Amino acid sequence: MKYLQLIWSAMFRRKTRTIFTLLSVLAAFLLFGLLDSVRSAFASAASSVAGVDRLVTVSKISFTLSLPKSLLSGIEALPGVAKLTYANWFGGIYQDPKNFFANEAVADNFFDLYPEWQLSAAERTAFHNTRTGAVAGESLARKFNWKLGDKIPLQATIFPQKSGGNTWTFDLVGIYRVSNPKQKNQESALFFNWDYFDEARAFGNGNVGWYITQVSDRTLAQQVAQAVDALSTNSDHETKTQTEQAFNAAFVSQYGDIGLIVGAIMGAVFFTLILLTGNTMAQAVRERIPELAVLKTIGFSNQSVLGLVLAESVLLIVLGGAIGLVLAGVVVDAVRAALGEAVPMTRVGASIWLRALGLMVLIGLIVGALPARRAMRLRIVDALAGR
Amino acid sequence: MSALVEVQNLSKIYQRGKQKIEVLHHVQLAIEQGDFMALMGPSGSGKTTLLNLIGGLDSPTDGSITIGGKRIDRLSEGALAKWRASNVGFVFQFYNLLPMLSARKNVELPLLLTHLSAAQRKRNAAVALELVALADRAAHKPSELSGGQQQRVAIARAIVSDPTLLVCDEPTGDLDRQSGAEVLTLLQQLNRDHGKTIIMVTHDPKAAEFAKHTLHLDKGSLVEQSEPSRP
């Protein structure tokens, strides 16, 4: 700590240059905070611990292909199956395509398999008894200011009605909540009654999009999954069954490898940052050669001088990076407050901070390495003589 | 008095490209503890090189340098840095203060290498600044001080860790006559009242008059040792 003022004052020897450098570091880590928030949201969606005892069965060829409802009884009869439900992607648009949210037709018992989604008994009963009933997540309902009893029209993009109409109108009879703050993004979906959907749709009747099985014991998951798939082996509707966790991970990967995309962007940003701040540090040390020589003259060792320059470099990056990350936190919170949990962004929490701090220190060391080496190796008599 | 500085058969050869330049040639020298020695000679005579070698800033090509009974020419770079921190104070022609630090913080710099507490460092720096009559300018940055004042801050920095030996390279070379005289008087006072052994390189015979003895170097060899100028 006793060297802090020495390091600090050296850093701000050229205030304008340092402020501009700090701004570029700030911008890089602001971007990192935002992108890592998105990446973390996708990663957590794919790795939620909820759902390890649920299996998802989809068509082996593509999860967009439907499966016959006749598989239901076969799966139900398998040992280790505790509960079974099914659903179908609807893909309807509410008012404007920009208002995207997941909407699915689900079987009557769908919510029995999702105890982490809180829905009152009265709302469950209303969902059961209302043919056109729909249940929305709290975040979604808040976003569109929906209240129980509201009529929600969706424009079909895949499933027109038998009547030729393209607008499906649902009655909002329930709003579910997810208590785990890390899974709040699950509150941005709308579910409606399967029976209404299946009877009214123009095609595909009797088929389901996917089955969801809850196993009686999570250790049986693999065994049950194999048994489910065995039911349709060599048929025209072979299935692929996996845990919901694995299914989510595979589904998220449909968007592309978010981690790779974020990594590639941040790699380019940090590479530029290293060149920029590396040049700044090199210039700063070059200007201070006589001062560094004085430090060595009065007894600072080579290692001390090396440490001072490296510390200055790390401090520069950590200072700019920390401000950038604080700003990223503010922006993420503002976006989440404005657009709800539908936005795939996690809060800028401890894990993002830890990753960022690790990067800051690493970049600081890389940026400072060459100037610090030069400072360490300078010969006092040459430096004092201006050679 | 015993010899604080003993230089024996000292040679220094610089390699400049393919050319070898012998800057010092078998120099023999002894400086008593408590002496104030002026080192004079024309440009390129090797004065600063000799001063740098005695101050432990450079290593000789040949010969030995013993200071306070210690062979400093045999010390490693790290050990030499430690030795400098506690045994030598340096004063340069252009003061070489750190421009972004206040006078007090500049004076405190050598104390950062000690185990003194922050409060104690501050106290010691204040005492050193008092000694050079700049206590009232402690908070000022070098750019806010005159040349003479900056050199006095540099002297305070040189003495703050209480070294036995002060090496001064043209300490008045960048000062007007009056400021130069003040600095030389201060050095004289440090020598007389505080027992500091001082070796001062200078071009200026008037400045050399403030020393007790004067040595002359020419082409890397000592040519003459004067009688004490001021007993």
C-alpha cells in the first residue's frame, strides 16, 4: 500500500492520455459486462438444475417434427414413469412480431410437472375448465399489462384454424410465478389448452410436439429415456429422449454457440485494447525513464521497478474495467426493468465480476510486461545520461 | 580519520560499437570519513564515471572500490541497490525530482524502502525539509519551486535516510550564482555539522572552494590532489 501513491501519481502524470485510455478500457468492459450477461443467461437456461428428473421426448429427425399421440399410453406404462404430459409449439404473434414470446399448447396436467412454477389451485381449476383458457408467466403479463380475464389474441404463424381464421383468442385465467430469481426468465411464456388447440387447428390433429416425462427417481432417467426411445425404434417416428437440461442446452445451441460468439467479439475487443493500452504504457514508461533511473539510484531493486510498472498497468485496467462493469450492471438492470425478464440477460453478479477481474489482471499484466521489462533492465548511468 | 572510500587500481572501459574507450585508468584514491572532496576536470575526463562507480551506480572493469570496509565492486546488482539505499545519497545537476509528487513525497521516496511507518516517514521527511529550510514548501510540486529550492529538496531526499556518503554530480551546474552558493553552503553545513562525507563533481573552481579538498582528473587519471582549501 505504501507504493500506491507513487503508482497512482505515475499513472496520472499525463491526465488527458490516462483518461482517454481509461475510457477505452471502460468501454471494453462495459461491452464485456453486457455480453457476458447475455451469455450467462443462455448458459443458465441450459444448465438449470430444475428439470434433471424430467425427460423430453422429441422426434429423432428434428424437434420441429411432431409425434403421434398414440405414444402416450406406451410411455405411461413404462416402469419409472411418474407423470407424463405433452405440448406443442404454437409460435403465435401478439400484436407485433417484435413482441416475441414462447406460446405453447399444453395438456391439462402440464403444470403438475412444473412445481417450481407457482399457480394457485383456483387458477389451475379455471385453466382446466376453460376451453380457451391460457396461463401466462408473471413477467410476461406485467410486460403487456395483462390481467386475469383479459382476452389475448394471437396471430397464427403455423397453425390456422379449421374455420380458416388466423386469429386465436385466449382467455387469461392464470398467472404463474417462478420464485427462484435465477429462473425468472421462465416467466415469459404463455400456455393454453391443448384440447382447444387440437380441435380447432386446420392440420396436425392427433400429433404432439413433444412429450415430457417425470421419472420417479432421477437415477432412472437414463434407463427410462432408453425405454421410451425403444417404443418407436424402426418406426417412421423414431424418438430422441433426453433430460430437460440436455434438451434445453441443445435448444439454446440452435441460436448458435453463444459462448463462442461472445468469446470472438470480446477477443477482438480485448486484442485491440491490449494494443492500445500497451502502446500507452510503453509511451508512459519511455517518458519516465529518467525518473525510473532515479528510483533505482536511490535503492529500488530491478524487481521493485518491474513491480511498480506492472502494478501501474494492472491498476489502470482494473480501474477502467471496474467502472465499465459498474456501468454494465446499471444498463442491464435498466434493460431488465424496462423490458422484463423476457430479455435474456442475467444481473452483473459475482461470477461476471470474478471473470472480469481475472481478465483485467491478465490484460494488465500482458500490457505492462514489455514496458516493465524495459524499466527493470535499464542501466542507471545510461538512463541518467539520456542514452 | 580513517578512509571511508578506498579506490584501488580502478579502470573503466566502455564499449561503443567496436571501439573500446578507457574512461578511467588505474585510479588510486582514498577519501577520509567526514571529508568534502571536489572532483574537477575537463569534460570527458571521467569525473562522473568515477562518481558513479563510487556511488555504486556502475561496476568497474578492473580494480576495487571499498566503502566503509565493504567491497562494493563485488556486490550483485540487487545487493548493490540495497547498499545504495542505506549508505549513499545522490544529488544530480538537474535535481531529478519526480514531477508528480510533492516535495515531501519526493523526500519520502528512499524511506519507502525501509520498514518505517507512514507517520514516521512523514516525520523524517519533515525533519529533512526543515534542515534544508523548505518546511514551508513541503506540499509544493517541483514545478512550483525555483531551481535552488528543487536542488535543496533533492538534498533533503539524499540525506533523509541518513547515509554516510553524499555523491553530488554538478549540484550547482543548473543554478544561478546565488542559488548555487546557497546549495554549496548547505552541503558544507551537512559536512561540518552532520559529518556527511561528500564527493562533489564540479566544473566550477568557485564551487570547489567550498570543499575541503580538490582532486583533478584528466584523461581518466588523477593528476593532482590539492591541499585542503578550507581546513
